[in-house]
Amino acid sequence: MKQQMLDHFAKVFGEADGAEVFFSPGRVNLIGEHTDYNGGHVFPCALTIGTYCAARKRADRKLRFYSVNFSGRGVIESSLDELRPDKAAGWTNYPKGMMWAFAQRGMKMDCGLDMVIFGNIPNGSGLSSSASVEVLTGAALRALYGFEVSNQDLALIGQYAENNFNGVNCGIMDQFAVAMGKKDNAIFLDTNTLQFEYAPVVLDGMKIVIACSNKKRGLADSKYNERRSECETALAELQKVCEIKALGDLTEEAFERYKGAIKSPVRLRRARHAVYENRRTVRAVEALKNNEIGRFGKLMNDSHVSLRDDYEVTGIELDTLVEAAWKIDGVVGSRITGAGFGGCTVSIVKEEAIDTFTAQVGKAYLEKIGYAADFYVVEIGGGPQKL
Ligand code: GLA
């Protein structure tokens, strides 16, 4: 892949002398959805698929970007003096957001760069292609400009860029999962304290299968921000009757005791999801550690139901994929993964059932939704690296 990226670079920018190549993964969340901005736990893992870039410093302040995936857009030019979000700049708002966020932390680039990027994460699928590009850019800036930042810093800077440059009020999960990924391990992260622990995912004779709905995630960002503010209002209501800093501080019992303080039934359901999903995530990690994979799968299924009925982020597309998966022998668990409103599901499937899974879930989806879903058998990979 290194040589391929250098070849792309040479094709776009003349020659590739002195260009360096980097990789950063995508991620899938196994359980713990919409808990990361509620002070709860998440359990994502990095994937072996992700984004690659070849990058080289320039002598002037120009920035030139080219994506192999969006080759029709050609080279997109900007400069270090124009680090502002700009709709017309498309995907380059992610690397530019990182450059801006580095500068906010006092790490100013003294010259521009040329960058060619290529990703093999299905586009817009909810497998964190944007966090992957952010962490990728951070890893490239660190190496090319000698900035001293840890991988955990890359995650925090990435989230800062996403929140303040790209206008999505996301939590820390995606950038953390991408920046801190470890082969064959998922990351059990307490988003309240950023304490985390790696948990080996030993799937004997089973695989992680992603089903991509191919639904365009039109209003996803605004609906995401709306869920977030519903949770913030519910938290403020609960804080009138109990001392908590985040919804993730509550056990189910405490929530049931205090929930009367939440004045709208919609907010009550949102908060209930946040509290129960957090507890479910803690239990799921326990189950995995005890090698109780069946219990882990059941908690994945419960997570989907809660995201469908209480949090209302699944939609007919993801519900169709998951409900078809639940009917198949050999499916240990299946749920929405990521923010929702389109995107993907994640399932744990026995190896001998994978063909049946893709055939039957694919058929049910096509019949009900009218266009095809895509399926990917994925592996858990490591964090960002220089190739
Ligand atoms: C998106 C956000 C994450 C997280 C998930 C939902 O992926 O970027 O921070 O909130 O949605 O769990």
C-alpha cells in the first residue's frame, strides 16, 4: 500500500521524493451507543480498514489536497492562512480542521503541505471515516513537523476539530477508538474520566460482520445534536433532585427513583437509554471477559431495541437489517453501530452462517428498502502508523 500511495502522489504532484505514508483505521462500536457524551462507557474497536495518506511539506504556505476516492474533484487548494471551515472545500475540512486545532494548541505549521489520501472504509457508513482522516492528518503532522503529541492527544485534538471546526458536537469515542486501537482488542473506555482498558476479543469460530445500509445520512448531524441537547436538558432536570454530573453516574435503580423529575416523555426515554445502555456496556464487557459470548450477543440485541424504541435513531433501514439478522441461526448478536440515522449494523456471526447471513439479510433488505445493502467481514486492527 505504501508504494501505491507514493505512486498516487507522484501522479498528482509530479514526483514523490521525500513524501511519507501514513495509515489510520476506521472503527466499529460493539456496544455503548450515544453514551460517550453522557459520561458513560463505550466499547469500540479499530479496524484493519481505514485511510491512507502520502504527504510532504512544501516551501510555501500552500495546502494542496487530493483524494483518490473523490478524484473527480481534482486537487483542492487552500493555504495556512485560510484555515476556516468552508462547505465548498468538502472533505478537506477534516484535515484543515486538524491543522487549525493543532495551531489552537500552539502547534503552528511553519509551511504548507501536499497530501494525497485514499480510504477503504465504505463511504459515509458510520465507521468513522471522518475520525480516521482526522487522526491520520494528526499522525502526519506529528511526524512531518515534529510536534510532540501522544495518540491520546490526537484523539482529543480530533474531537476538538470535529466540534469546533466541523460543527458536529460528537463525543470522544470515534477519535479515541481510531487513535488508540489495538489489534484483536476492543477498548473499554469510561468517557467521564478517559480511563480505559483493552479487552481481547476472542471470537472462536465467529466473525464481526458489518452490514452497510447505504442510506444517505442526510440530516444526521442535526438530529445527533438534537439528541445530545435532549440528554443535557434531562440531566439538568435530574440534577434538581439528585447529585450527579452526568447521566452515566446513575444506576438503573437510581434512574427509576428520580425519573419523575424529567418533564417530557421524549426526554425521559432518551435519558433512560443513556443510563441503561451505559450499564449494559459494563455488563457486556464482563460477559466477554468471562467468555460468555451468548450473553454478550443478547446485550447487543437489547442495545438495538433501546436505540430503536427509546433513542429513536435506527430507522427502517437498520431495523430491517437487524431484525432479519436476529432470525438467522448462528447470529450471536446484532445491532446498530455508530450514531444511526443510516450507516451500519454490527453482528457477531458464526463462520458457517456468514453466507446465509449475507444472502438472507441482503434479500430481506432489498425487498423491503428497494436497494441493496453491502456486507463486510472485518478484523480488529491497530491505531495510526507510519508505513
Ligand atoms: C457518533 C459520534 C460518537 C458517538 C456515536 C454514538 O459516532 O461521533 O461520539 O456519540 O455517534 O454512540
